[in-house]
Amino acid sequence: MIRTLTFACLFIGLSSLCFSNVGVKYETVEAKGWGASEQDAINAAIVEALGRVNGKNISASNQLKSLSQSINNNGQKSRMTQKEMQK
């Protein structure tokens, strides 16, 4: 009984995929990206372009890790900022 039910569900699921109008839709999008390096700018532009097509709810596989540090050395203030991509 379980085997028959599983087969029926599988058959219905595959049949619906075959008869549905599933296709690839191509869209041309222009986007600009800025970054500390050329690769950072390319990554930013790709994320922006995908966000325009798919909405902003995309999940990037790379996240920007930003470290900012302020140093006060005998009255002289300095600031250091470091950014890197995490996978």
C-alpha cells in the first residue's frame, strides 16, 4: 500500500513537471559595482544585478567582513579599516 502511494505521488509530481511551463528566462541588466579591488567591484555588481532581477532576498555566498579599529596614542588618533571576503 505504501509502495503504491509513493509511486502515485511520484508519478503525479513528475507529470506536473512535464506539463508545466517551466523554462529559463533571460534578462539583460546593467549594474555598477565599487570595491577596493577589481574583484570586489565585480562581486558587488553581480549582487546588485541579481538583486534587480530576483529581488533583494538573495543570499550571497560571500559576506563582507569589516574590521574597524580606532587607536589613541598620546593624543594622536588614528583609524584602521580592513575588509575581506568570507566564504
